[in-house]
Amino acid sequence: MEFVSRFWNDLYFAKSDNLQILWLAVAIFLLGIFIWLLQLWYRPARTSGSRYPFLGKMKFWFALTLTLSLCIGAYAEPFLAKGATTIRRGNVEAIFVVDYSASMFLKDTGWARIDIAGREIMKILTGETIKEDDRVAIFIFGKIASPRVFLTRDMDYLVREADKIGRPKTLLYNDLYWGSVIGTTFQRVYQALDRQDMIAELGKESENWRPRLRRNRAVFILSDGDFFNDNYGGIEDAESKAESEMKGLNDALAEFKKRGLPVYAIGMGTRSGARLTDILKDYKKDSEYDPQLEEELKGQFSRLNVSNLNILATATGGQVFTIEHQSGVAGGFIKSSLDRHRSISIEPIAEQDKQELWALFLLAALGVFLGGIAITRF
């Protein structure tokens, strides 16, 4: 039985479409069964000395059916792969969402959190995790949400944009860093993907278009999880803003789930955290930051918030991974997460390595045919 099982697992057909003709053999076999049952029904009652063979001449009919099946098998060009098959994985689409709020500039891990995020994305793009047919998108968010790169296979473009992810040279003239619109960001992500899918399918925008469930997409958010600490940088009414963002986030996560978009959260930072005023140590007063920031950030703290990251992952079927030291890496986590969304197909060995079996099928067909004649005549 083990030999038969191994043979069956290693058996392939170069022209498998030809096996559809087997329906002809099945039809002939069923016709034979029908004729045989009719013969059984209408044959005369058994008398003394009479002989009624169970199959009689129908044995040749069934042998002919098996002969035809083997000939069709030979026509489909069978061969043995002997286990030398290759597993081919399908393409995936990775969407990276990078937290660019001010808390990401803290160096409680040894590196700035945002520099770790940029490093991890760069490693993924320049390593072997992303394959030729994969697509990648990059979004950033802080006080506003901003697509950096829409889904594309242009790795050179992606690398150039990923290389820009890191601490800014100045904290002046940019409000991006002073907030975390996580709810708005996730809404922008699925809306941007929807629009790109719609244009790809229809060539235009349409109100009748509906998003489809996609199994080959995954969203990775790189953040400290400190989303709702928006009272720094002079932002007022922080409690009301956090409540609004939380509602928007819940709505967006529900849309993610409808589209089959899991969120894999990569948290960076320490659980002990750091004072937000530590951000200013790497910048020059007046020329690189407004002195008023010292007062606005005074007494405020930021730490790795795994609970907020778990909300994103749990709601969408993703997972959480943390980097709590500059030497920590998320490459393995990202690769294994993406591999979950790659379809798998098995391909046979190269043409020159095949062991052709069509001649054996024909010999077997001839043997069955001659055997059928023999058992019918004797």
C-alpha cells in the first residue's frame, strides 16, 4: 500500500486536460452495468443443470472499458516526478503604515523609534522577503495621514522613499509630528486600496463597484502604540479628539475585516518609556525647534503601548511583535506573516528529468484487452 501511495503521489500528467475524455470510458462502463442488470432481470428461471455465470460475456465489456481508460491515460502523457517537485508561492501585497508622531523620535531603545521603523522597511525591500511579482505600499501618519507610495512593484522607487523614513532634521515648519490620527489613517488606507483596485478592474471610478475579499494582502503598522497621547505640541481638547479617533478606528477596522486585511503590528519602544522633552536633546533651540515646545512637552511621557497594538491585531486577525532594543529585528516576523498570505502550488520537475509512463500504460491496456478475450473464451 505504501508503494501504491508513493506512486500515486509522484504521478503527473503532462496533458492533464486530455483526461476529460475519461467521461467516455465512464459512460461505457455505466452502459455495461445497465445492460448486465437487464440481462439478470430478463434471463429465464434457473432449471436443473443450467449454468448462469455471474458476469458471462460482460467480462469482456468491462475489460474493454478498462483498456479504453488506460489508453486515455497514455494519451495524457503520464510521468513520474519521483518527489522532485517544486513548491511555488504566489505573490503578496504588503502595506506598511509608519507612525511619524513625535513620540517615535524618542531613543529609549538606543535608536530613535522612527529610525528602527525605517531600518526594518529598508531591510525588507532590499532583502529576499519581497519577490519579483509582489507589490508594496507605504503610508505615514502623524497629525495627518499621508500616502507615501501607493501599491507598486517599482522597488527602486520604494527604496528611495523608505530611505527618507527617519528623524527629521528640524522640528520647525511641520505639524505632522504633533498628533496621531490613527483612525483617519486606517480609513485612508482601505479607501486608497479600494480606489486603486477599482481603477485596475474598471479603468474608472464607479459607485457600483464593491471591494472584494483578498487573501494576499497584509498591513504592517510600525508604531509605539502611543496613539492617543495628543496633548503635546499645543493640541487642545485632546480627550474629545482621542474619542473621535477611537470611533473612526473601530469603523476602519470593521472595513479591514470585510476586505480580509489583517493588521500585523510591530511595536517599537520600551515599556518603561521616556520623557517627551528628551526629543529636544538632538535639536538646537530656535534654529531647529521652537523654545515653546519645552514648556508644552514638560511632564509628558511616552512608552510602548502593546494594548493599543493588540486592538489592531485582534480585530483583524493579525499579530503583534515588539522591538524593545535597537538590536531587535522584525524581518522574520514580517516574512512569516507575508508567507501566510501567499498561495501555494506544486510544480513538477523539469522536462528532461521526467520518467515517461505512456508506453507502460499502453502495454497495460494491451494486457487487459488480451486478458479480457482470454477469460471470455475459456
